[in-house]
Amino acid sequence: MINPGLEAYVEIEIIPRYRHFDSAHSEEHVRTVIKNALALAKHYDVDENIIYAAAAYHDTGVIEGRELHHIVSGRIIR
């Protein structure tokens, strides 16, 4: 079960960021990534909260452009 506080934070502070990105990195995209990541997590001994947070943040670096968004996303989550 996802921590309700984490879920509320992601819904209010993180997912809305995707509304300002290109169509390949939309809010629909991040919700799909979260859903698929949590489905995969059920097959492994992992903390679902970490999977949820990582999936939610995974493309937030697009704010600084696509080329290095994977690196910027890591910096943002740290």
C-alpha cells in the first residue's frame, strides 16, 4: 500500500508538472508509468513507495529539455 502522505504529495506537487511537458511526457504518460511500475513491483520484494516515487519523478527533468532529462530527473528527486 502506498503511503497516503506520499500519494497526496505526488498528486499535488509532482504529477501536475507533467501538464506542461510535451505530449510524450504528459500526465497520462506518468500515470501509465506509475500503474505499470506498481504492477511489476508486485512480483518482487521491493518497497512500493520507492517504486511509486521513482515512477512519478522519472521524467520531471523534461523541464530543462529532453536531451538530458534523465539526468535532471535524478537531480530533482535527490
